[in-house]
Amino acid sequence: MKIAQIAHLSESVPPRQYGGTERVLSYLTEELVDLGHEVTLFASGDSVTSARLVPICPKAVRGAEQTVRDAMLVQLLERVFKSATEFDIIHSHVDFLAFPLIRRCPVPVLSTLHGRLDLPELGMVYRAFSEVPLVSVSASQRTPCPWANWHATIHHGLPSSLYRHESHPAGYLAFLGRISPEKSPETAIDVALTLGMPLRMAAKVDPVDQAYFNEVIAPRLSHPLIEFVGEITDAEKQDFLGRAAAVVCPYEPEPFGLVLIEALACGTPVITYRHGSFPELIEDGVTGFLCDDQAEMVRAVERLPAVDRQRCRDAFERRFTAGRMARSYTAAYQALLDGDAVAPPQHLGSRSSQVW
């Protein structure tokens, strides 16, 4: 199968540090190549891939001097759709930006939506382009737009060899992500301090969240139990996540939650809230704990000895590998090429929801 993958240009594929969507796209692309498909990746020129790379700009535009990012995106879409007939199928990861061209494209295009859909302006767009075939990354993600043209729900995956199971953790809790209000890092700090337990925090601070960091988080970092290590690479995550007693994810609802399956890949249980996609990823009491409030998170830490870390790794191997993800997308591509009808949208949580 000849497949085009469209990456956003904010980050390289894979990203140098933070960038969940680009990491997942990299894993998918490499697995598709390994499966024998002819894959072309449209991305920034500093991307690294075994597929054929079509560079749109020399470097990823986040942090670059180039400020007119829309100009780069226009060039990206022009390059892809001008060459559309060279491919059997096109897979877009740029959300709704390509929808007007998808509507006019002679080649089937599948769009994976990686972000949240609960903003009113987005609903207007998806209704206006209701015929565009979509993939959700969790069943929960569909909630604001259950009527959209959903072809599949495909959970993200990581390479099996990226992380290894760690059976002898150290006695600290871990927080991984961005320092931002929606990630609620202050909750992770409060849980650790309530328990008198060390907390290591690996996180980036975007300029938009600098004031929040300065006012809410920085004053709490002076406590000797709290260690802030900043942004870390994939290679550093093995030690950071693997040696943690648990990863505390007090995030607001998310479409997926890559940190959660990274932790499972290391055999590390996850403590998170019972909302968004998280109940799809974590089996309560088996691979972690789903909580309703901060007090329950504290009690969950006390219950960690009951969690078998090998079962966390086993759950990852069974459900969240890049190989499983690539096979699921291949099936979705073929279904779209075959013109298979899409079943009516199911209610969230229904066993008949299509999860590949």
C-alpha cells in the first residue's frame, strides 16, 4: 500500500523532546514501513524516518525564527494534495486544517484527531465537513461529536522495546507532563506532601504557562521532598518512570494520555482521575487506580503494594504496542479503500464501540 502521512510542522518527527502527536506518528510510520508498506512522510526537514521524507521546511517551526507558520502549513498542504494521486491513501494528522482539500481529493483521506473536541467552534467545523472520515484516539474523545463520520477508535501505541519492565522501583512518586493548570501538578505535589513521600517532576514550561509556574508551582519546589528536573528525553524516561513507585497523573480529561501507557510500559502503576480517556487505559486496582478526588489519590498510593508491576507491563504488551497500532490503522485504511460502510455512532462506553 502506498501511504502518505501528513505531520504538523510544529515539531520534527520524532520530536526532540516534548511532542506526543509527532512521537506517535513516528512510531506508526516506522511500523508501517516494517510491515512492507511504501510510506511517504510530509514533515519538517529535521525529521528522521526510514520512510521517504518530503521536507516542507528545514526545521520544525516551534522556537524557530520563522514566525509566519501559516505560510509553512499552506506549503505543506499544497505539496501533499498536489501529489495525491501518487498514493493509495493519505493519512492526515493536522486536525481540520486539510478538510477543504480532503473534500476535493480524488484519493481517500483518513484523519486522526489528536486533540480535544469540546470547543464550540470545533463542532461547527466538524458539522460542516461531516463526510470526512475520522479516527478517534479514544472512545471518550468522541463525546462532543458523536455524530461525526467516525471510522475507528485506535489507541496510541509505543514500540515494545522503547521501555523495559522495572521490577524494583525506588520509593518516590513521579509527575511527567507540562506545567500547566490542566495538568494540575500542584495536586501531585500535595499528594506527595500529605504522604511525606518524595516526588520527582519532569515537565516543560511553555511561555504561556510561565506565570502559573512562577505563582503556583515554584513556591512549592523549595520543599526537600519535591525535585523538579525539567524537560526530559525519551531515553531519560526509562529511569524516571521505571524507578517510580507510581506515576501520578492528576490531569483534566484528555483525548488520550501518552504518559499513562509510557508508565505501563515500564511496569509502573498509574494513579489518575476517573474521567476522560483514562478509564479506557487503566484497569482500576490492576494497573493503577482511578480516583474521584485528591484524598482518594492519597489512599491509592497507600494501596500500591497490591499492584503487580508485571501485570502493568503485560497490559501494555497486550493493548498499547506500536505494532498493534499499525495493524489497526492498516485495517482502517483497507476498510476505507474497500468502501466499507461505517456503523452508526455508538454511545460512549458501549461494548459495540469500535476499538481496534
